[in-house]
Amino acid sequence: MTRILGIDLGTTNSALAVAGDDQPARAVPVSQVTGPGEVAERPTLPSFLLLANDQEVPTAQLQLPWSGPMRYAVGTFARERGAELPHRLVSSAKSWLCNPAIDRTAQVLPFRGAQRELEKDMEGGERVSPVNASARYLAHLRAAWDDANPDEPADEQEVLVTVPASFDPVARELTVVAAREAGFDRVTLLEEPQAAFYAYLAAKGDAWRKELAPGDVVLVCDVGGGTTDFSLIEVASEDGNLAVERIAVGDHILLGGDNMDLALAAIATKQLTDAGKTLDALQQRGLVHACRRAKETLLGAKPPKSVPISILGRGSKVIGGTLKVDITREQAEGFLVDGFFPVVELATIAQRRRAGGLREMGLPYAHDPAITRHLAEFLSRFGRMPTAVLFNGGVMKAAKLQARIVEVLRTWCGRDVRVLAGADLDLAVALGAAHYGVVRRGKGVRIRGGTARAYYIGIESAMPAIPGFSPPVKALCVAPQGLEEGSTVELPDDELGLVVGETSVFRFFAAATRKEDAAGALIDADEDGLVELDPVEKLVAADGERKAGELVPVKLEAHVTEVGTLELWCAARDGRGRWKLEYSVRERE
């Protein structure tokens, strides 16, 4: 029997775990370059990719046990050296992977944006796509496993890769593409909050049945390096046995540790400005990476009173021109706790500001940095209050941040909200993914839930042309919320036609709060709860005797694959043709 590999492809750190039919999930240390010419095992693989040239870092210094000299580095050394070479460093690739504003297969990282002054520094450097960067992290994990387990290569094991619960179908499909590029031909996707809960179940064994009872609702509060994810999991009784079901998933919120790094960088920049110092664009990037390390230290278990931050000078006096600033524990706690986790009322909603007409094509961060406001809006939307909370994500390792979340939850609920002790927050998702593989083999409790959202395709109405008005669009539910992996849904026999031989635009929608919509439900596209996703532009081939522009009568069929992606098939009623419309990589000229 093959073993089970659980992979947490994280924004800031990635991790690997393994389990077997008779072996509980355990974390697997990852070999990586930790210093120039130095290789060692670390519990996690920092999700950083350094694309330095040979003058900046000799290729011989990046050699791994399974490779020759390397042109790039992944992991600890990439993160540390990258703080000094920020124009060569790729970070937050996972956040870029879910950014619909860019072509995620294009070589855009490291991202220059509107900082033209970086053009000369970045000249001649390698750039990669978000998909390729993610693939390199996965490939490193695969190679590290293969080096340590030559008789059990990773591509022959059962592999589960985690994604945020709020990832849309495009980002999920791109994750699968990255896994294939890394050499994993078969993977299954698992939502990170569910993985964290599986890690809790695995750590507790049968003892979880004494901690939770029918009627309990567990909030999984997952705040990682790039995203904030909320999920609700309900405990119920079925035939005398406890069952668990995911009943709610929050929106995709690009808000997490990266934002906090920028906040600390703002504090440091103000101190330098007050002292008459200025930073150029390259130094500003280096400052943000330095603040990431400061944040982890200041919010750690035993933080010092302050952490010094150094930014290398520029020009001939690189060392002598080094800029230094201290960030105190009091500054960090006050700014990060009260700024990102303020005490708010349950009726609060996240603030949304009007975006500028022109903006840099960077990451679409959440407008409101207050995670507690996003949490209040999430709980109010679904109308369920938790009886317990399970924390996940590197940010939530900070005791003060956990305490603030518990404080507001208890105030909102008017009663106690218990904190469930799970696995190590850096490793929980990988451990939970590996344990889920065991559950899939029939050993353990499975979280029911299926697809986190219902999905719809836009159907353009047939009506006479009216000057100044577009034909109205209806949204046809092709996959109801909760559809399980491996399921296929045949949609009602509506009179629908597919245009072949021409490039057409297909509109898709999703809803997280419309559980009542069954497959085939036809609703107005502007109904409450519907959110429009990226459209798909596709040339549907005109096979055989069909002509370009011909409208072919079709039936629709939706399928949720075993890896967790959604496929929509259009089958010609005359049996002459079958076309797949999938949420796939956006194609651009």
C-alpha cells in the first residue's frame, strides 16, 4: 500500500507530512540550503524563491544533495539572503496565484510594478510566473522526499495538497497545474481549514468526542502569511454517532502576515524619515523583508523589548551607509493587535473604500485591515455563533492575537467560547492533509461539506435587440453547494445552444450563502449572494460538418473531479460532439 503525503503549500512556509494505514501522520523535516554552501533539515520550507545571478550568489553555494550547482534557491537561505536582494526575491507566490488581475502563467515575479527605478537593478534577472514559483516549492519538497526515501518516490504515493477554502476554481486549477509541473501527476486538493480540523482530530484521537458534542459549532480561524480564512464546522449526532460537517466558508480575504510586515515597515520608515533618512525603492523592499523577521520575533513566545532592523546602504559605502532602526515590543503589539484585531461590535462590517481609477497591477489586498471586522461580518452573514474556536496559520501563533479573538467572540456570544488545542500551527495543515488521506481509506471521521460554494453559468436570454440594452442574463446553477468530489450532475433538459467555431465569453458566478439552490436552478444574475467570477474566453471547435458561428443544441453536465476542480461539459443533443468548459488558466494573446 502506498504512503500518504500531505503538503501545505503556504504563502510564507510550506510543510510536508506523511502517514500510512497503520502509521499516524508525522511531519517530515525538509533539507534545504540554509547558508552559503550549507544544507540542513528544517521543520518547514520557507516559501521564498531567490533568483540571484552568479555575481550575487555563486551557483556552487546553492547546491543540494540531489542536484549540481543551482541557479536559484528555495527555502531558508532564499528568505535570508533575499532580504538583502529583494529585487531577486519571489515571495507570496500563493497570493499572486489567486490574483485575477494578472496572467498567472506570465513571468511577472519578482514584481516590479510602477517602481521604474528598479528597472536597472532587475535588468538581466530571471523572472517566473506565480504557477512556476509554486511548482518550484512543490518540486523541492518532492526532491527532498525522494532523496530521503529512494525506494518510495513521491510521485508513486498518494499526494494531497492544501489550498485556502476561499480559493476560486481558477486558483484551484492552477494549483493542480503547478503540482503537475513539479512532477506530481495525481494530487487531491483539500481546504486548509478542514486540514487544520483533521489535524485536531488526529492529535486528540477518540478524546475529541469528549471535548465536542452535538450542537457544537467550531470556528476555524486561519490567519496565515497571505490570507485570512474562516470556516464553521458543526458537530451533529447520526444514529448515535458523532458526525462533523462544514457549514460555512468565508470570502477570499487577502489579509495576513504580509500586511503586518508592511505595517511594521511603515513604523520603521517614519522613524527613519524623522531622523532625516530616506529609502529608495530597493531599500524599501528590503525593509519589508527585514520586518517580517522582526514581527515573528516580537510576537513570539518570549519576545525581547525591541528588535534592531538594518537596511544595507547603497553605492560605494554599502556597509558604512547601513541604516538602522529599532522596533519595540510595545510598538508592535499596539500597532498589530489594535490595528489588525480591534475590539468591534458584532454588527460591524468590513470597510470598503472606492478604488482609484488607475492603480498598480499588484496584489488586491483587502481594503479593511481589521481581521475582527471581517470575522464579525462572516458570522453575521451565516447567522451561526461558535461554541469553540480552532486557530490555524502562522500569525495565530501569537498568544496576544489569540486572546483578542477569544475576547471578541465571548463578547459577541455572551458566553464562553472554548479554545481547542490542535497541532503545531506551522505543521497542522500538512499533518491534517496526511491524516485526511487515511480517512479517505475508511479509517477515521470524515468532514462532510463538498464544494464550499454553489457555482453558476450565465445564460444569455433570447430576445429582440433593443437600442442601449444588453440581453438579460440568468444564472444557471451547475454545481450546488456541498457537491462531493467525484460527483456528476446532469442538468435539466433546457433549450440551450452552444456557439461553435468562434471565441466566446462564458460568465460564471458563485455563492456561499445559497444552499437552497439545486442543480438546474435558474435565477437572476443580480440576486443577493451571487458573486461574478472571472469570465472564461474559449474557442469551441467546430468539428466535422459544423460551421463557424453555428448554434449547437446541447445538454449540460457538471462534474467535480477527485482533485477538487470543477468541470462543465456541453454535450450535443445529436450526439456529434462534447465540449468541456473548465475554470482553467486564463489565455491571453
